[in-house]
Amino acid sequence: MPVNMPQPPRGAGDLVRIGSGIDGLLDGDLEDYRRQICSFCEEALAGARERHSTRDEVNGWNTDFARSFRRELGSQGFLGRSWREPYGAGKSVLYDVVLADELEYHDAPAGVMLDSSILHTPHLLLEYAQPAVLDEAMPLFRSGEVSVALGYSEPEAGSDLASRATEALPLDRDGASEYRITGEKSYTSAAHCATQALIAAPINDERWTDKHEGITLFWVPMDRDGITVHSDRTVTGALHARMSLDGVRAMAGEVLGVPGSGWQIVTQGLRHERVIIGNPGLAEAELRDFLMLHRRGVVRSGDAVTALMIENEARSLSYTLAAASEAGEALPRDGSLAQVVKRESVRALQELRLDHSSPRCPDDVLSSSCTKGTAEWHWLRDLFYLFAAGGLDISRTVIAKDMLRQSERSHVA
């Protein structure tokens, strides 16, 4: 049995590498924020896998611990740094990327499949929700009390919202508009423990004929009558949630934006979401494990250099695009590109690592990851996320089409 080697602490010197291209983007406050989150994660997660892990959860953490961890993030003041005042601190989106980076690197409960409850949904609500919803929801978001299930994808539609079968039937009760939502939603991460759902459904109205028209976002509590949560096994053996909606009641005040604006809201929100999902934390963790093998003499120096180059590409693109997004320069395709590069980098690093170790190799041989599992299990889990996290083939298509349009415009000009 190989001798366990201690994991070196994640210090400031590890955060910016030569050639990463991000050293000018992170000021002292951001670096201090990163160090605080890093220290918190190292302390809160020390030995936690042995006490709080379960194979039934996609990311391996049991629900109670994941909930308490998110609340502790709130009590430590780590949530809401980039949210506009008075609901947050009104700082840069780079704070979201730093938070996501550290959570993924440390394999936190809100890590690999980033918790939309703290990094994505609050921004959508801040821009589009009714004041009454904001006043009730945002303090709960900041304290880590809200967990969100995203009801976008459907069994026969995947990430293509235009191919949906779910419908919202408009009603008029006592002079007030309300809706009844009926259909099925798949890939609804954490729906089994969510407090709220953000459901995308087209309103059944003859005014809208285009496949994207009429799609509307509804903010509803998960304990509302008509919502049933089911579970299916993934390739790793873990359970993943889906939802059945049977005449779920939604009030006019629970509509984000205006009726029929859901497609525009989601696509604009992807600009923020993709940049955050594109953070390099998971690639950094894979590189850390790979370099641990190198220190044990298992990996050749040339492969170690290749791994460093792969990780640096993901890191540089993520932070550069986050800074551009903050300046209003990044386009939605850029966020998609960051997500694709990040996921492809992770896959490349995983395949490099598998070339030098058995697929059944337990993580405690490396002593560099707090995750209990095998290299094969991690590979399968991340293969699942290639589909569950938005579909990289769809992202590639979006990028390719946009590049072709730009090329055509340049040629015409």
C-alpha cells in the first residue's frame, strides 16, 4: 500500500502561476476574500467526508451537511458580495468566481455542480423579480437558508427550452391573474432538498406562435401542492432528482420579468452563470492530484508540464472573461467558451491521471483530495455533468454559430 503523503496547504503562492494571465485582475481585497474562504473550507471540511458522505448524492455529501455548510457560508459573510445593494455588498462578479473556484477546489457540498442558490439564481431575482419577492427571498439567500431547484430541462428536450412540453394555463380568479403549471422537469439538481423552484414553462396563449415565445419563469415554493420529486440513478450509482408538476399554482407576483420573457431572461442569465461555472477550481484539484502522482515518481515530467498548461488555459480564460463581463464586454458565447474549456480541461487531466494509475485507485493513495471514491468514480461523475450541466455539445453549437455569424458580417463589411 503506498505511503500517504500530506496535502500541502493552499497558499497565496499557489493562486497565481507564471503565464496564467490573471495576476493583474485580483486586488488585495479579492485575495483576502479568497484566503478567508480557503481557510474556512480547509477547517470545515477536515475529515468531513468520513462523517457526512453518501453514495446516493451526486456530489457525495449528505443533504443535512450540505444544508448546514451553505448556512455557515452565509453566517461567515461569504454570500452576497456581488449582489447589488441593499441586498448585497455591490462588488464585482469576480467575487463569485473566486468563491466558486475555492468551493470546487476543496470539493465542498456547493462545489462541482455549483449551487445556483448562492451563485446564479439571486442575480436573476435581483434583476427580474417583484419587490415583494426580493424583500422576502434575498435575506434568506444571504443567510444560506434558500436552496433552489432549476426546472428548465425536460425528459425529451434536455437543455433546449424551446422543445418543452410543460405548460402554464392562465386563469383569472377574483380579478387577479394566476397560473396552473403542468408537466415534467428533469436534471432538477437538489430538488429533493430544495425550498424553492424556478420553473420555465410557456403560457398557453394563442398570442405566441414562435417556439421561444411565451416561455415564462415562475418562482414557487417546493412545498406547493402538485409538485412531486422523483429520483433516478446516474452512471455513478448516485440519485438525481426530477419533478412532476400537476396543476401547480403560481401567482402573477411570482413571475420573473413579464409573462413570455423567460427565454430572454435565461439567455441573458447564462452570461453570468457560464462565467462562474467556467471557474478553474475543479481543474486545479485535478492538477493537484496529478502533481501528487508526479512527486511520487509515477508521472513523467513531460506529462506534468502538459497538465500545467491545460490547467493554466482554463484558469486564465475564466478570470479574464469574468473581468471582461464585469466591464460589460463579455458576450454570452464567451461564458459558454469558458465552460467548455473548463470541462474539457478537467476531462483531459482525468484521462492523463488514469493513464498513470488504476481506475480503481482510491483517492487516499494520493492523499490530496477530501473525496472518498475511486478515480473511475470521479471520471463517471464528471461524465454525467457533461450532460447534466447544460450539455457541452449545445454550448459548442452556440459558439460555432456565433463565430460563423461574425465571420459572415466581417466578410460582407
